[in-house]
Amino acid sequence: DGGITQSPKYLFRKEGQNVTLSCEQNLNHDAMYWYRQDPGQGLRLIYYSQIVNDFQKGDIAEGYSVSREKKESFPLTVTSAQKNPTAFYLCASSIGGTGGYTFGSGTRLTVV
Amino acid sequence: GIQVEQSPPDLILQEGANSTLRCNFSDSVNNLQWFHQNPWGQLINLFYIPSGTKQNGRLSATTVATERYSLLYISSSQTTDSGVYFCAVPGRSGTYKYIFGTGTRLKVLA
């Protein structure tokens, strides 16, 4: 079955460490996205990519980095520069910029 | 930028009841999506509805783009409908940057 796989489901990070969240899709979608969700809040866009080897900053890109070397993969690195990284991170994909989204099951990141 | 407001913020229903959730947006849009987030965090796309009305089982959605709102109807609610419902619209026409509302938290009681 086609879908989006995020891993790990839970991640614990020590302060000062970089961590990378994985997002893989087999839907043949061109566009991929990373969103952050804080408790009781909506989703905020971190980065998005329209095509391979191209990506743009969203509304809250500071302290995060991404790459898009393959169509299927869009990993997110949470760097030590992100001051408050504890959150629920969701990856999504769509056929184009205006297509319906498909979301992964998310990664819960906690700083310890 | 465009503002997206959802109402009500919280809703408690008895199983079998009907409900209407509303999404207002501050500027004209050419796309709109409705999502359901279950208690485990998984987001499911319910409708991609730039205009008009769509139905899927007990759920239906109507978007009136000229009046800048969309409605999600849930009929004969079930406990599995519990969770948070979000609407999302593009930040600008043709953009990839969807703006999400703050959601309506629904709890259906058995």
C-alpha cells in the first residue's frame, strides 16, 4: 500500500544535539512538507519541497534544516539552534502544490 | 497573511447526534482541505473541496468561496469521530504553503 512512513515515532534529544527525523513516501508525489504541532495548537509549516533538489522555508524554519536528494525522501534535522524543539512533527506529501495532502503518523520529539 | 478561524473550538456530542463545524478565512482561496486528527495524532484528509459540496458517508462538506467559509457536517456521530478537525487553505493562490486553522476538538460520548 502507498503511504508515508515517519520514523522514529518517539525521539528523545539531549540539549545541544542535532537529531534527524525520517520521512519516506511511495506515493510518487512531487511535493513534500514538514509541519510542527505544539500541544493544543494547529500545524505550522517548517519547510516544503516542490521537486527534488529544491526546498523552501516555511513560517518557522529557524533551527531546522532539510534535504531532498530523492523524490521519496525528505529528512528533517532539528539542530541545536532550535531553542524549543519539543513538539509533534508531521510530514506530508501531495501531487502538486494544490493537491490533497497525505500525512505520515508523526514523530514526537522530546528534549531531555 | 490570510487568517483561518474555526468554530466552535470545542464540541461535546452524544453518540448519534449531528453537528456542523465552521471554517472562516479572511481572503479569497482556490483550495480548501478538511482533516481529522485522531487521538493518536494521525491526520486523515477528509475532503479536498475548493468549492461546492462533497459527501463521503456520514460526512459532507460545503465551501462557499465567495463568502469565505466552509462547513463540515457530521451526521449520526460515532465515538470514532472524536478528535480534532482542521481546515487548511493556501497562503496565496497557487502556493504550496497551506495555512491551518486552530481546529475544533470534538468528543463523542457513548
